Amino acid sequence: MNLDGVRRLLRQVCMELRSQVVSRYPNAEYSVIGGFYFLRFLCPAIVSPDGFGIVKGTQVLCEVGAP
């Protein structure tokens, strides 16, 4: 799948999420999409940047339980 396909798919997911939320919580449409994006994409990249190609690797400064 190319980048345009990913964009289209993500847009469809957000549109479906919005339509499902608006029917039940009319004032939360944008906060739900923002929360979805933040929790599914940004948080994992912050927690594990080497897994997303943001950094090449991490250096272990100390080991837990080391004397």
C-alpha cells in the first residue's frame, strides 16, 4: 500500500469514528479523533522511537538490579 492509500484509509477510519461518536456524543467529535490519533500514533512513537525509525537506537545507561 502506498502513502496515498494509507492516507485514504486513515481518513475513512476517522470519518467512520466521527459518525459513530456524533450520534451518541455530539460535542465530542473532534476530541475523539484527536485522542485516537494521539493514542494510536504519537504515544507509541514517543515511548519507542527506535521502533518507528525516529532514532537509530538507544544506549542503555544503567541496568536494573546491577550492583
